[in-house]
Amino acid sequence: MTLDIEQIIDRARLGPLHWRVLTLCALVTLLDGYDIQAMASATPSLAAEWHTAPSQLRWIITAALIGIAGSALVVSPLGDYLGRRTLLLCSFALVGVATLLASTTHTQNELFAWRFLTGIGLGASLPNALALTAEFAPERHRNVLVALMACGISLGAALSGFAAPALISLGGWQAVFVTGGVLGTLAWLPLFGLPESLRFLAARRRDAATMIGKALERLDRNHHHTDGVTYVIRERPAGKLSVGELLTPELAPATLLLWLVFFLNLGLLYLLASWLPTLLTESGLPLDRALHICGVFQLGGVVGGFVLAWLMQRWGPYLVLSVSYALTAMSLVILGIQVPDVAVTTLLIAIMGNGVVGGQVALNVLSATLYPTTARATGVGWALGMGRVGGIIAPLVAGQLMAAGATSGRLFGLAVVPTLICVGGVTLLRSAVRARAV
């Protein structure tokens, strides 16, 4: 007898196994988000201690992003062949160790190396956590659960911003990395409780019927495994690297537009996440207030991720994202003219966090549901990889402009352009997805 795994997963009610996968994957994204933001939180203090201008640290600031981009393109797709769980465990261990060792550095080259290795781990752990959550979630709950899990990235980054002033006062910039490394190392052991993707097992392992059947019994009480059952998925298992599947005539238009929006959105996200503490302090705010406002930027993304996910269920992702990007552009225009008082600046930064950070959560949900199982980790990984390229270029360009004397207002004003392009890209993506469905 042959049974379709996806039908069983999709009819299941949410239960303990769903919540275990969601919680553990959210823990991964929470600590990954902390590690991504850690360098930006430490930069002002690090620059002061090393007696250098913050703009001179631009390559260190982007080191993790370079590692993330390369890993998302090269290492992350291995999750489609070795298993989501296996790659997630290995990559997250690297994140914890490299973050901890970053606190021991005394030169820019050493810090660059450890941040680069941190990025290698991040680039593989995030896409596979997203893919694993998506593949265990019933279809009717998938968007909300993936968005809920992906919000951990923003929550972790917000935690870094809010905790950084106290940590720096206690132990200097090194304490920011020590905290992230210790938490990441402690969180690694619970991750062994993650199950492997059932869709992956059905597509890649012919001897996994009993393992799949027992897991399906835990997902759906109405399912009872018997010997001789063959579990299948509707999608064709890919025999080769599945990158080519993303650029088939059917998927290519949506893939290229998704890459464009990821490139621009993550460019904006990392430009702001990397330089916002420095830009705000150079605008006259004290360091602790600037770091707290940066926490609001990420917290706005957490709230925005939930709000956007709920609105996406009602009105679809494309209209919601377009409006969100338009509001972000408006906030950037105001900040580009003049940075207002603290209260108004905090509000504008929260709106930007909703649009850029929350928008990324929505894009992660979209990418995790756009592709078939055989190419899902690859599709998410390549979208994030293309986004990381933007995340590398934008902070480097901003650092170069700052070194050349550009003001914070100038940088905010320039950021309006890619935000408006995102509005157009999302609109065209909607047309491409609709054309594919016809």
C-alpha cells in the first residue's frame, strides 16, 4: 500500500511534535539573530577601544555576512541531500563556538576570521530551520508557523540591542560575544530532539518507512503504521543538485524577482542593523539610547512579522508587503531630511523595523512555501544567499560613504531608492506567481 505523506501531514491537528519542531527551530533563529546583531552592538565600543574610526571596521562588520552568503549558496543546499537535522546540528555548533572565540581576539584579522566562520554556520542553519518548520507544518497553518519561527531572528537581534549596554558596562564589547557564544553552546544539546524532515526521508531514504510511519502516528492520531506501507511525496525526488530547478521556465520568473527583493531588503536590513548604532550616536544620541533604539528597530520587526503574517492570511503577501515598504520609504524620507527628537525617531525606526525586518519575515515565509520539497532548502538558501550579497554590499558602501564624509541624513535618503524598488518587485512577483498557476 502507498500513502501520501503530505496528505497525512496536512490533515493533522497541531500537537506536541509540531510545537517541539517550532520551539527548537525558533531557538536556532533566536540565537542566530543575536549573533547577527552582536557585531553592530559592539562596534562603537570596539572602535573606541582599538582607537579607530567605526568606518574602518566595515570589513569586520560584513565578515559574517560574507560567510552567510557563501554558506547559503554552497553549504545550505546540502540539507536537501544530507538531511535538514544533520546540517542544522553541525552548522549551529559552529555558530556557538565561533561567536565565543570572537571575544578572544586582539586584531582585526582575527576578528574577521571568527566572524566569517560564524557566518558560515548562520548561512546553513537558518535556511534549514525554515525548511524543517515548513515541512512539518500542516498547510493551513504553514504561513503562520513559519512566520512565528522566523520572528526569532528579529527577537534575537532585539535582545542583542537591549542587552548590549548592560553587557558592555560589565565586560566591554567582549561580553556581547561571550554571552552569544555561551547561550549558543548551551542551546546545541536540546537540538538533538529535532526529528528529521519526513518529506526528506521519503525522497532520499528507501529504508525509512518505519521511521516515517512512527513519526506520522505522532503527528496524526488517526494514522496507524503497518508493515509493507510505502510512503511517498507528490513531488519528484531530484537526482542532482536542485539549483537548476529554481530556474526552470516555470519557476525562473518568480525566482529572479524573489532574488531581487531579497537582495534589496536584506541590503537595507543589514545596512541599518550594522550602522544604525553608529549613525544615531553620530547624530548626538548617547550610546545606550542609540542601542535601545536599535533594539526597537528589531522589535518592530518582531511585531511586524506577526502582524504581516496575519494580514497575509487575509489579503495575501503581495499587497501587504507593498504597503509595508511604502511606509518604510516614508519614514526614511523624514529621517533623511532631519533626525527628529528621540520619541519621533523611535517611532520612525519602529516603522522601518516593521517594514524591513518584518518584511524579511514575510519574505522568508513566501520563499519557504514557493518551492517543491526537492528544492525547498535550496530555494530558501539561494534566496537568502542572494539577499546576503545585498547585505554585504550595502553596509560596505555605507561604510565607504561615511569614510568619505556622508551624513546620516544622506544615507537615510539614499535608502529610499531600494525601498521603492521593492514595492515594484513585489508587485511583479505577484504577477509571476499567478502566471505560473495558470
